[in-house]
Amino acid sequence: MIEVINQIKSQDEYLGKGILFAATHMREDPAIALSKCRALLEELVNQLEQAQGYGLNDRIASLNGQVSDSIITQMHFIRKMGNIGTHAAADANQQSCAQCITSLIAVACWFYDIDNTLPTFELVEPKLTPKSENEMTQATPLQARYFIADAIHKTWSKIAVLTSDGVLYSEYLHFMNPRTFKHEGIDFESFKASDFNFGADEHGHGYQPLREVTCEQAKAFMLTKQSNWVARYLSSCETELKDDDLPF
């Protein structure tokens, strides 16, 4: 396995190191290993021009007919295992991690045209622990989508978060004065990055376009002269944000 991972690392150091991280942690913390595999898969899928949709499930599904059924199946397996690692950690186990890592290596080899010498295993999803009646009656948590407006002309970059209650939210500086942007009534499912541009409020016309990114990318994005506010804002929503393609 290490030989194949090293070949992947020679093509994509971040991916190779990420796979090694998951393999190293799968015994002591299988949940974090599964979550890492899903995050790495999402990075790969986001690089595919033919992958369409805002959620990982939709982007993988859009590859049907363009990518082999075997790769599609393994992508969906990694996605589901990552969701278990994040939202049902008690059900994560070492066997699931081994299968997930093997599937991720297969996808990476396909992506970078590397000869995959690892054997193929039957993919078996773990049985999830039944939810309690109290958990089943809880209100459905919010979902979120994330966008970045890149710097243009003399206007600095912005981050925007769209939650499933139809609110597009942002915090940014306008002539060094903090502004809070909040636009309600947006259709969460059908909204596209091309549907909105920043600038209309301040300059009369929208000229700063959006591009959709992952939650990790939004939280890690460096803003000019201000701190990244995304984690604080999500916390203020007073509800746990749900992955965009749950249930598992």
C-alpha cells in the first residue's frame, strides 16, 4: 500500500499525506480517519469540471455515464463513510476505515492515472446504531452552502454563507467600516453562485461574483484586515449544521 500512496504523493503531496494521516489514525480514532477520507474525496471531485451540483452527493451523481461505475460506487462509499465519521462516530470502526482508505486510493489512482496494485474488497457499510425517540423528534437542523467573492478592482474578497432557511449572510469591510449583509427569501436548493454579485448596495450595481466552495475552504479563507467569521456565525445559528447530503 505504501508504494501506491507514495506514487499518489508524487502527484499530489496534500492528498498523499492525507491518506497516510487516515491510515495512521484509523485504529485509535476511526471517526476522524473516515472524515478525513471524505474531505480528501471532496477536494478531488471539486477539481472535475464535469462534476455539477452544490453537494458532494449531487456532484458524484452528475458523473454517471462519464466515469466508470466502479469509481462512482467507491466515491459514494467514501462519502457515506465520511458522514458516519462526522455524524455517527460511535458506528465508525477499523474495518470501515480500511475499506474507505482502499477506495480513496482507487479513486486517486484513477484521477492521476496511476496503476493501482491493491486488491479490490467488497464494500460493506456498518450498521448504524438506531436513534433514540428523543433524537428522532428533534427539529431538522439547518444546512449551509458556502461562497467566496474574490477580490476585484479595489474591492477586497468576501465570504458568504447561505443557510437552508433562505438567508444569505456576509460580514465585510466597506471603506474600513464593518458591514453586515443579510438577504432573506432565497431558495436554498436552486440558488446558484451566478445568481448574485456583491456591490449593488454600495455602488448601485453588482460586480463582484461568487464561487461556491466547501465548508473547510470557507472557514480557512484569509480575509483582508478582518478575521474569518464563518465559525462564529454558524455557532450563532444555535443549531448544528447538517452535511448537505445526509441521510447517510
